[in-house]
Amino acid sequence: MTSQSTTLQTLKAMSATRAPIVATPPNRSAAAATGALEARVAEAWPPTAWQDVPVVVAVSGGADSVALLRILARLRPPAARLWVAHFHHGLRGAAADADEQFVARLAADLKLGYRAGQVPAGQLAVAGNGLEAAARRARYAFLTEAAEQVGGRYLAIAHTADDQAETILHRVLRGTGPAGLAGMPRVRMLGGAVSLIRPLLAIRRQELRDYLNALGQDWREDATNAQIDATRNWIRHELLPAVAERVNPGVVEALVRLGGLAGEMQAALAPLAEELLERAFQRSAGSGAVCQCDDLSGQPRYLVRETLKLAWRREGWPEQAMGLAEWDALAELAQGAPPVSGAQQRDFPGGIRARREGTRLVLASVNAVR
């Protein structure tokens, strides 16, 4: 049995809790490695870019987020203001309580401000895409609110190159277009003046664990991350290692490069889609948007899909369940021949209804049109 398989079996045998992981003592050679990693993060996100504004760091207690916090704490200029934010989902009982206590102690040790949020046990609102999506919505809602409360300009998230590769591959397996291939953006607006930033997208997960070991910094390990009944965990623990062994040892780097190329293509396409959005779409009198389909006539299908995505996003509708097939069906409804009589309509994920009325396409929430 390989060491990787042994580790996985050990984690599977653990209960669904986080166990404390104690780092190995630091040594002199490790100190050079920590400096090199910090320099890479500083190059990706220079401290001069955030030294004058509050930064909130999302910390779960796991290795990646603890490493991000330690890196930023060591890079911060004297006047920089760092805050730690931790969200308790109310799903894992005493283990989650221990996570929160660990993060609170870490923030206190580093003399940083701390914000905590929690969903009472059993009260996580599940709608649309299930428990995982509901937990994600609740977490980001809290993190955004925490950043706004302290006047934060940035919310720093510890997504790594491995997370990016897993995201891209997951989207490929589900069915995606060029936008999905771009993976997670390095920066995106959350609302108001808060921007989400991912400073570790070029850093591998193991590098962060090595970094923590070099510092002698412990972290918490969530054993549920090893449960391969979840698709994302199966991709992480079985699919990607199998591809690395049988096809390409550099599969993670290859997927990240693919994401970068797709992102460049999306950046070139975005201004064209935004121009078409402003020309073809208007807000409806109620809730939703109206498209003048004649403005889409003769436009390439990929550009129409991207324009529809922008309109969808502008309304704040959920996109997770909208794959390439759904976007293409919506584009066909918009670009196809108008109905001879009456109207054509189709319901899409998230409770959104598209209704073609002559040369108009009306997009609205099903609840709003009742």
C-alpha cells in the first residue's frame, strides 16, 4: 500500500471530526523555504496593494487557511489591519466547536481582530442545490458581512492550485464551456466595496503544509474531506491521483495552465458581451430582464451565451446548476425563430423562466411571474 493510500485509509477510519495536526519543529533549512514561499505570495499580491485597507482572512482552521493567515501576518506592513473571520456551519457538533476555539486562539496569539458567525444546529436553510450549496451561501454571506462591518476592502480566501485544478476538472465532468474552464477568478467583487481575493492560486496544497511544519504551526484536519462519497473529494483523492500516475504527473499544473488560457480568452470576450448586454437587455417593470432578440440576430452563439450569463448574473440568479446545455438552450430560445402564435417558454434551474414573446425574451423568477 502506498503512503498516500495509507494516509487516506487512516483518515477514513477517523470519525467525522477535525483532529489537531501538530507540526514538526522548524529547522534552519526550513526557514529559507518559508521565506521563498512568502516571497511568491508577496509577488502575487504585493503588501503595498493592501497596506492601507482592512483585510479579512477567512480561516476554517484547516492547513490552507491557517497558512494563508500566517503568511499575510508575516508580510503585513506595520500599519496594515488584518482580521480573522471564522464561520461555524452548525453541522459537525463538538468538532466544529473545537475548530472555532482553535481559530479564536490563533487570532489572539497573532493579536488580530476576530469575527465569528454560526448557523444554529439543524437550521441551515437548504434550497435549490442541497446542503453543500446552502452551507456555501451562508458562509459567504457571513464573510461578506464581517468584511463590511470592519470596513474591509478585501476578503482573502485560501484556495490553492489544487483547488483550482479540482474545480476545473469537476466542471469539465459536469459539462462546461470556456468560462467554466477558467476556474475560480483570482479577484471578484462580492458586493459593495468588498473584493474576494485568492492569493494562493499558484501555490500547491503540500507546499502550505510544508510551510506550517517549518513554522512549527499546527492546524486542524477535517476527516470528512476524505469521504469520497462526495464528488469533489473523489476527484481529489482518487481521480486526480490516478491521472497523475497513469497519464500525466503534472496534471494539476496542466489544468491550472488550461484555466489561465481560458481566462485570457474570457477577458477578451467580456467587453463584447457587455456591449451586447447593454444594447439588447433592459430591466422589466417587475422582477427580471427583457431581451430584444433582434439585437442578437447574426451574433455568434458563444457571444450570445456569454451575454445571457451576464444578464443572469446581473439579476443575482444562481448559476451552479446552469451547464453548457442549459445556456445553449436559452441561447436557442433567444436566437431562434419567433413563435408563430402565442409564446414559447422553458423553466431553468434556480426557478427562472424564459418566455419568448415575438421578438422579446422575458427572463424572470417563477415566483415573480405568478
